[in-house]
Amino acid sequence: VLDRVIAADPHGPDTLFSASQLAGNLDRASDAQRLIDLAVEIRDDAATLLRASRILGSIGKIADAKALAERSADARGADRPGVRFEIGKLLLAHGEIDRGTEMMLDAADRLGHDRWQRLGVAFALTQIGHDAKQPALTEQGLAVFGDLVGEHPDEPIFRHDFAGWLFTAGRRDEAVEQIVAAAEIAKDSDLLADRAAQLLDLVGRGDEANMWKKTAESRRSAISPLPVP
């Protein structure tokens, strides 16, 4: 089967990558490595190297995967924000905290006004920082969240997501401030009112929590039921 896959397009990186994944699934790691080497000889841009790195990581070739991730940072096409974002994530996953963080933050800068892509950067930095127990990395992600909230103060979803990560990072008072602001901005959202009540309960501010619980109920009752056909 593997030979037939390769024979279909022996000079196409996509075919070689598909064959390498198949080889990996068949526990033929050396064949997978050979096919990946062929693929990156044909095309060695950043996106191709990233894909090769992911496949190598999935079959346990961690050192080789890390080397390709590092190589991708200087390859053709690595200046594209989305590619830099993916390179940064991969480097962070391999423990290259400083280089990975640098790439992610640079991606955020290059994304400019693309707020939703920058939100992805903020999430990735805080999530990886939390999972890897790297508080400095988490703080970098929180800083990106803070920039987004500062630039788009009337966007409740940014405040909601910022609040969740602030709370996880132990910055509870700031988290409550953000979620309450989100619930006040989105005046019809019972979900945000509920979330404000939950966080206020968790920090021991019961009276305010009860007020937001009532607000959530009021918002729910104001929603017109769907007509029965």
C-alpha cells in the first residue's frame, strides 16, 4: 500500500507526507523519516518544514521534529504572521520558550488589526504557559489579551476570555472586574450575567453575586419564546 501511495506522485511533497504518515501508523518509523527527508528536499519552505516537524513529532522523532521546527523559523515564508504563529506554537511545544514566545509575539505584532487572529495568539500563549508551568509565558499571553481589551473596550468576548485566564492565573480581582464589565456591556446576555455571578461567588462577594444572578434571570425572562408552529 505504501509503495502504491508513493508511486502515485513520487515527486509531490503532499503525497510523500501522506505516505510518511501511513508509514508511521504502520510502525515503520525509518520509512517515515526517509519520506519526510525526500519531501523537504523537494520543497523546504516554512510551511513544509512545519508539516514535516509535526509528523516527526507524532511518530516519536522528537529531536528531529524540534530541529525542523527551529529550521522553519528561518525558511522562506516564515515572515507570514500565520506561519510565525504556528512556528511559535511548535517551538513552545518543544520547550523552546524564549524563541517560541518571540515568534508568537512577533506574529501578534504583524497581525496588526486582525483582532481575532491576535486573540488566538493570546489564547495559545496563556494555554501553553499554564500547561508548561511557565508563568512568564502566561503573563505574555495576558498582556496580549490586555492590549485587545484596551483597543476594543466594547467587545465583551475579549473581556470574558481575559477574565477566565486572569482568574486561572490567580489575578482574581482583575478577573472579576473584566467579567462584570463584559456583563454590563452585553446588556441582553444572561450567560455573561451568570458568569459574573459565578466569579463573584468564588471570591466571596455574595451580595454582588446575588444581584447578578437576579440580573441573569431577568434577562432570561425578557427573551421572547419561539412561536409554536
